[in-house]
Amino acid sequence: MKKSVIYLGVALLAFANVSVASNGNAETRNNVEVAAFGKTPLTVAVGKGDIEIVRKFIEYGADVNQKSEDDMTPLMIAARYNRVEIMKLLIANGARTYEKNEKGYTALKYAQLSNATEAIAILKDAK
């Protein structure tokens, strides 16, 4: 019985490792996570809240209005997660506050859905 439990534990660990290794959501290269499934590097940085990386991407010419495959602009993502400083940076660099996705949602709608009060105030002032 004791050996059966040990074998079962080893089998579970082996299957867990295979499961984690085959999860294709992202890959890592040189300690930098590369997003999959149509996320742009800018939208990943916005989602993580890394304003310095967002600033660098904008300096290097990233399109602040480019939608990722989830049909969201960087401003929509920043509004959804109440990333106020990133929102200000995006707006200052030409992000369109009135841009809609296929659902008809704007950044303001995402902020409202998330109860992101600071983001709501910034978007209302930006109109």
C-alpha cells in the first residue's frame, strides 16, 4: 500500500510537470516574458503597470492606438486596471479616448465596468 501511494504521488508530479511545460500562453527568453495570442508588447506592459517600459515603447514608435487580438487598445487596458499615470502618458501621446472596439466599448466603459474612479475622471476630463 505504501509503495502504491508513492508511485501515485510520483505519477501526479510527472503529469503536473508535463502540464505546466506544455502550457503555451507565454514563453520566456532571457528572463523576458514574450506574450502570445496576439498581445502587443505595449499592451502587456500596460497590463503589468510598467510605466517605464510603456514610455520606452512609445519613444521607439509603438502605436498607442493599436488593438491587440483581444480587441482592446492600450488605453482600454489602462482604464480597466485604473493605471492612471499610464493613461495620462498614452493620452499625451495621441491615444484616442473615443476609440471603440467590436463590442462598442470605449476606455471609459471599461473604467466604469471596473469601478476605476480615477480613470473615469481622467477620461471625462480628456473629452
